[in-house]
Amino acid sequence: MNTATPHHPNRRLFLQRSAQALTADYLSSGFAAEATPKAPASETLVQQLFGSLDEAQRAAICLPWDDPLRLKVDNNWHIRPKRLREVLKADQQDLVRQIFDKLHSEEYKKEVWRQFDQDNLRDGGFASASIAIFGTPGSGKSEFVFTGRHCTRRCDGDSEAGTAFGGPIFYGHAAKSFNEGPAHEGNAYWFQAKRANEVFQALDPKQRELALCETSRDEEGNDTVKLTGKTKGLDGIPMTELSADQKNLVRGVLTDLLAPFRAEDATESMKYIEAGGFDHLHLAYYKNQDIGKDGVWDVWQIEGPNMVWFFRGEPHVHCWAHIKEKA
């Protein structure tokens, strides 16, 4: 089976992400103090947006830090009733666009925008999204949440301690049709599944038997990404059953899963995954959801005690992710 990815060179992305991590370490060390100033981070832009809101706008999109809606995740939803076009002026909408843009890596944000624009076209495009701001940006804990079809993104400036991305996130894509074919032509995220299938091809028959499961978890919002704290009894094959080379392939999968996102979120995610114990991770493929019955597994996941990344590629791509330092 050929699992090469001509349009998404994953090994190049792996090197780029590694370089980004080194760059982030360098910048945080203080040795780059004289470097060219970086463009404003998403959190700084959230402060600017918050400062620009009038009373009516704040009533429409601002909520207390402890509102339970802050950590909600779903595949197609709006966190506030009013859409961007209904509550924000053009320059404020542009700030939101910049915030969302900077939550993603330079090498992948073009694909992220292609996905979002395609999936939200019928609803009115970017301006059909909705946002909420929890807490008070610049003065204590705060979090910005952006939602729409196939999209839940957050930025919190590490206000939500020990939690990658500020909480669970969602991304997905229905590229050509609701029911995609086995090749998932044009899907922005299918390259991640191709890398995961490379791992399966590297497994021996006994390992494949451990890795293959029947039917995946249900999609039920926050329950989909509920962390178990368990190190054993999870779906699929544990990393302890893999060779060093096979484990490196799994690390490549994790790199690709994190490739679309900004370096600081990717670095924090890997830090917490390692904190939970890489050998406690389990990799599962679901044979009852194989589009085309071709043995290229459309639905799979990586799960550990303090993380889950569930890739449901049937009938199109839905991806659910939640990573914490401790479950």
C-alpha cells in the first residue's frame, strides 16, 4: 500500500516543527532579545479586541471566567447566538481574523483557511463564525474561543493551567462532499491519517491484531474527549509493544497532528504528552469504519491517561483533541 503524501510532505513538516521548537526555546532563553520584534501574538490581539468593544458588544460576547461554556467543544456550533457579522465592526472582525490566523503555523495556515472557508461558505463564510471572551484579557485569567462548522479553537495565555490549547479543540473538513471516498480527495487533514497508516503498515501481524478494534467512540461533545487517567485497558496497542523504530513513527504521527498549530501550543502539547508517559499511549484503528474496505484505516486514535486525539475520517474528517498535564 502506498501511503506517501505528495501534497503534504510530512517529513518536511517534521523538520520544520523541530526547527520551530528550537526557535521557541531560543527566544524564551533571552538570547534573542535584540532580534526583530515578533508580530503581536493572538493573546495580545484579544486584549486589543476586548478594549475596542462597546457595552452592547461586551454583553453579546463576554462571559465570566467560570462560565461552564468556556470549556465546551463540539463539531458544529456557535458559542454565542450572534455571529461576527451581527456584533462586530469590520475592523474588529479583522482582529478576530488575525487572532485565528496566529493560532496556526506558518506552513499550514493556508490549508486551515481553505478548510474553514469551504466548510462555512454556505453559512456566510468567516463572518458566520462566533466568538466568546471569558474573563478580562490583560487583567487576570482570560480565554478567547472561536467556533463554527468544523472548528473550535482557543487561546488563553496559559490561564487554564496545565492544559494544552486552553482546553479541548476540534477541527475537521468535508472537502468535496459530506460522504468522502477512500482517498479523501482535497481534505486538508487526511495527510495525518496517511502517517498513522504508515505506522500500521510497520506493525507485524500480532501487533496489528492488538491495534485493530471494532467500532470507535461516539461523538458526544465534551464526552468525546473525556480523559480517563488510565494507563492500561485503553483501545489499541500500547507503546510498550512497539520497537524503538515503531515508536519513532508514532512520534511522527504526533508531529503531524500538531503541525497545523502555532509552535508554543505544539511544544506545550508534547510536554504534557511526555508528562503522562509516552509508553502509556495506545494507538487504535477501527476496522468497522473503513471506507471502501481497502485496509486504509479512516478512523483511529491516540489515547493516554492525560490525552486523547480522535481522528474520525468517516464519512468525512472530524478530529477531537484534549491534552492536559494531569488528567
